[in-house]
Amino acid sequence: MRLLLVEDDPMIGEAVRDGLKLDGYTVDWVRDGVAADAAIAVGDFAAVLLDLGLPRRDGLQVLKTLRARRGAVPVLVITARDAVADRIAGLDAGADDYLVKPFDLDELGARLRALLRRAAGRPQPIVEHGPVTIDPATREVTVHGRPVAVSAKEYALLVALTERPGIVLSRSQLEDRLYGWGEEVGSNAVEVHVHHLRRKLGDDVIRTVRGMGYTIALDGGA
Ligand code: CA
């Protein structure tokens, strides 16, 4: 899953980015409000982590612009502004959740999972799809109850497909979700990940839609 991190503090930014990468997310990091506007306008992000005190353009303005353009991406505000009035302003401007600095990275991870769950309309913490289960908290994948080891990119691909069962995602849409800016993408990277996942999960779980892309079987290939 691809996230946008908007944070001008280099130490906090680095810690958050590295922590989220360890959790298996693809993270693009921008350091001011103008760059955040530009990234949100073109990127396909699962969520935005937004600092409010930013150079060039305030985070609250970034958030208001995003919602005014009818952008629906979930936003988690991370900020040092802990006054109640600031929290209310952030939530009323369209933030989905709020974390005050200094915060614990594990709590950030848990709040993010809750946010992504709500955005997917899925109250259950475990994703079940036919014989396949995915636990976003541990990134454990099972097939018929048997744990399966998957790589970070294979996990991201599986999550992207199970987010919206029955929807076909093209190769380039999947590349966008799996790879951040500046990451080298091999020309057949997605095909290779799909091939490996089929070997691990069974041939029927991921279906190829000729000329269009890939989809997860609605019955999970059960
Ligand atoms: Ca700041």
C-alpha cells in the first residue's frame, strides 16, 4: 500500500518513513505544503499522513484543498499542535484521525490500519477472501489455515487486489500502488509477483483479465 508522508522535520520524517516501510508500506515523503498539493493531485495513495506546521503552505490549507477537490483519500493528521481548537479545526477540515507529537510509532501503525479498514468499509481486522486470510497487523497470510510466506511486494499486491474484489486493476495501476517515486520497476515486475503469488496461494486466486489486468476471484478461487 502506498502512503504519502507530509512532514518537514527530517528526524521525525525519517523515523516515520522507515517504520512504515518496515510495516510493508510504500512511502513517498514530501516536506512542504506546495509539494504535498502536487503529490496528492497526481498520486494514488491509500492514505496521507499530514503534518500541519509546514513550510510554504500550511497543512490545514492542504487538507482543505484536497477535500474541496472532492479527494476522498483518508488523512491522518500528525502534529505538534495539541490545542483542542487545532484538533477540532483539523477534523472539521476533513481529517479522519489525529495524532499529537510526540507519538509512538506502534500507535501510528495501529491508527493507520484502523483508518484503512474504515476506508475499505471493513470493520473486521482480518481480511478473509475465500481460502485466503490476511492479518494487516502482523502481515500474516494464510491459505486454508496454513501460513504462507510472501515478500513485501507480493503482500502489497495481494492487499491491492483484495481491497476491492471483482475490480480489475491494470498493470500500471498495480505498479503505482507497489512502487514509490524513484523506485526501479522492472518491465514485468507485476507479472513476476503474480506468478509467485499463484504458486503460493493456488492458481485460481488471482485471475488474469486479458488485455485489462488482474482481479481477485470473487469466491477467492475456493
Ligand atoms: Ca512541522
